Amino acid sequence: MTQWVGWLRRLPQEPCALVSVLATEGSAPRGAGTRMLVTAEGQQGTIGGGQLEFRAVEQARVILDHPKGTWRVQDYPLGPLLGQCCGGRVRLLIEHVDPQALDWLHDAEPGRMLETVLEEGRVARRVFERETATRQSARGERPGTGTRMIEPVGERPRPVYLFGAGHVGQAIARHMTGLPLQLAWFDTRPEQAAIDGVTVMPEEEIAHCIAEAPADAAIVILTHDHPLDYHLTLAALGRDPVAFVGLIGSSTKLARFRSRLRADGISEEGLSRLTAPIGVPGVRGKEPDVIAIAVLAQLLQLRGQ
């Protein structure tokens, strides 16, 4: 995710240090690419808490006494010396942020690549279209002057096409904040236009949105109207496959839908792409927030697919 890019774009006036996880080995609290911003009195983000984070913040505040651009690489075995029992290993880059060296932020968008070069007295970065990322090791010789590292600027958020702005739809949208998901939200009822983020469309047009969804999209169907649910489900299963098609409903509703979908030409392979009911199995409760969290957890399971 690109949260740390946003921190740098809104850089505080006071001196700041950026802590980046370069590499991990074994069990570690956060993965490579995790970052936090540290000032003399506070911080934004976390690299996992505990003694590792305490030491990293300590080192970050020490580097604030050095010139802007100063950097160092630190290795931390997650064992008895840190009072942790993870057994892994973490390699960190700690740098005193130079506000004059942040021009690259203008081009920093998800899906692009970020080059980081450790130079004498500064960390140089630039953004470009595409190159294979470089995998760093948490062991061996530490990266020094001249080291070049490539990573994605950030994870492309998965498009979520959410149909229905009732209580459950609103709960899903509310809990989506901060997740690597990008909401496109639709309803047919004019009164739902008052809800921030909802696009109201006529019933005869709303299925066109499904046809336009990219292949990595998740389509979640939970409207106020069973016939509309069916119309949208038929459209979702009748097009080229997308990452996820989910439908809310009781077992009776789902059995009726499956029978009608077969009659309307949806193959068994197509039916196998329908997730119904939606939500991580085993999560009980019909409260909108419970359903929403179960659904979002299910969508997060798609990461890497």
C-alpha cells in the first residue's frame, strides 16, 4: 500500500526519519516494504511493535541529529537480545528525510516501480513504468553505497463493484477504509444518492457496470431486490471471469438462483465461480457490521491471486 507515500507528501515541518523494512527472514512482524515515519516526538505507521520498533524509533531519532539525507542499514535478529521469540531477522533502512529530494513523489502511483539508490550522504529515488523487483536478503553483507533496489510503488487496490447501498452495503463501504480495495458502489433507488460514494442508476442500465469491470475485480451483490440480484448475478457469471462474484442470501434463495441460472445457460463451470453465501465461513451473526467484516476478510484472501 502507498500510505507512506501520502505521509511524505504531507511531510511535517519538523525533521523526520523514514524507517523501511528492506528484508526479512523467518518469522517477522511485518514484511519488506513496510515503513513508518518518525519525528522527535511521534510517529506514523508501525513496523510491527515490540522491542524491534522501539529500537528502530530510537535509531531514527538518533539519525535526526545528522544532516538531511543521512542513512544507515541496521540488522535485527528477533531473539533474546530484543526480548522477542519470533526467531526471524529484519533488515531496516533508516534515513533522515531530505524534503528537497522528494520530486519523485509526483510520479508515485500504484502499479509503477520505485528505484532506490543508496548514495554517499543521500538516498536517491525515481519512479518509472516497469522493471522486475529486486529481492533483498536479511543476511550477509549489508547494502552499502551504490546499492540499487527496485520495488513496486504500492499494491494496486482491487476494484470492488458493490451492488446495494442498504445496511450491509453501507457497513462494507465503512469498513473498507484503509484496505487495499477500491470501491465502485451502485444502487437503483433515487434516495440512496444521498449516501456519499453511491452511484444511482436505472435498473435497466446497472448491469452494464458489470460488463465494464476489469478481470481483477470483485463483484459483490446484495441489493434490496431479489429479481435485481438475479439479473446482476446472471450478468456477472455470463461475462469473462472476474476474480470474485459473491451473492448474499439464504439457502432457499441460492438454490432457486442456481436452478434458474442453469436454465438461463450458465454452465457448471460458471456456477462454480459463484460464492454464495458471501463471507468467511464460520463467522456467525446477521448484524451488518459482522457480515461486512466477514465479506472484507474474504476479499482480502484474494491477495496474490
